[in-house]
Amino acid sequence: MTAALLDPRNGPDHDMPQSSTPPRRYVIASVPRSGSTLLARLLWGTEQVGRPKEYLNPMQLRDWEVRLGGWTSRRLHGALHGVAVGALVGRSWSQRRLMTHLDRVEARRSSGGWFGLKLHHHHFDRYGGMAGLGDWLSRVRWIRIQREDRLGQAISWTRALQSGQWAAWQTTRREARYSRVAIRQRLDAIARAEDGWDVVLDALPVHTLTYEALVADPAGTVRQVLRWLEVPHAAVVQVPRPPTRRQADDVTEQWRRRWASGA
């Protein structure tokens, strides 16, 4: 089964024991390349607040259908790879089907009385925003992560889109090439998404953190999140070492210099 999954962490080896008590929910409101994956992995590693992940990403929907869907759905979704996943999976799903997906993931990925969902704003929009997800989101604790260095974020997003490498452990499908137009498009997309979250989260209680703070002090920043989630003894919870390697490198700095020069 695991061999058929695009992300091995969607397999049963990463499930948690099911509880008879429904968990509380939290959402990490994010934009790509903001440090949300690092935050989710560190929270996962504490074993205190479930196993948060981007469970509404089309790739995740595809994998969970392959794993838990009916025979026809398993077969159809199992045949999808690459760009077809993002283009097709989830677009025609009804609200009921989305809720069924979240419920079955929640049953397997909760711990400490919590279930966590990492949610990019474009996925929030893709599934209808509050109109489509409002019932599920009606009683969640919100955590928002932002990146102060938007140019670095846009460069990272551009490189990931071009290369197909979204994490350091993934292989590169093609070489990324500098494009001022592409970086500007990502900067605009970041601005739109952050503005969108501003509207959604206006007047709601939200714990906000930055990528920069998370990188500077992973353990302290994660413990602040745990306190927000009212985890007992949050100040002494063991936080694992960051499991992801930064992808910023000499190429990133070269692109920064070209951007600054106006190229």
C-alpha cells in the first residue's frame, strides 16, 4: 500500500491510536514557503498535538483515496501522478466528501486530544473558503505563520515550482532558471494570500509567529504554540531538532543579487 502513495507519511505506519473522544482542532494558516512545513513537523514530533499536515493538498487527497477510498476511487486516484494530481483531484468534490476525508484523517492523526491541519490560503479558496469549509472550521484554534522576508519566500516558491523540489529530500525534476517575471508573480501571490488571511482571521483569536522566529529558536517558538493550545506543561515539552534542511543556498543569493540589480 505504502508504495502506491506519493507521500509515505500518509501510510498506516504514521497513524495514531484512535480515541473514543473527538479531538479539538487547530489550523496552521499559511502561504507556501513560509516555514509552515517546518512548524508542522516540529509539532508532529512533540507527540502532543496530533500529526499536522497539509491534508487538503490535492496530493494528500489523492493518497488518502488510494489508501481508504472505495475500489473504483482507489484505482482512479492511483493512476494520477505529477501535474494531473493538482489539476484534477478535489476540484469536483462535494462539501460532504471533503468532510468525510477530514474526518477519516482526523480519526488516524490525532493525539493529546488535538488534530492539526496545515492550510494554505489557495487551498482554502479551492474548496470554497468559509462557505465550503465553515462547518469544519467553526471551532478551531488558529495559528498563523508568516515570513518577513517576502523576496526570499518568492524566490523559494519560484524555484520549487520550476524544479518540482518542494523539500530537500525530494529529487529535482528540472533546473530552475532565474525569471524576474516569475518572482514578481510569486510576490503578488504572497501579497494576495496574506491579504486573504487578513480578512478571514480578522477579529478571531490567532496565535501569530514568523518563519524567522521559528528558525532562530525552534524549541521556544513551538512551546509558545503549545501554550496557545493549552498543552499541559508546555514549557518542558521536548521539541525535536528541526527535521528539514534549509533549501536556501548560493543560487538563492545569486537570484537576490540579480533581483536587486533590476535584472
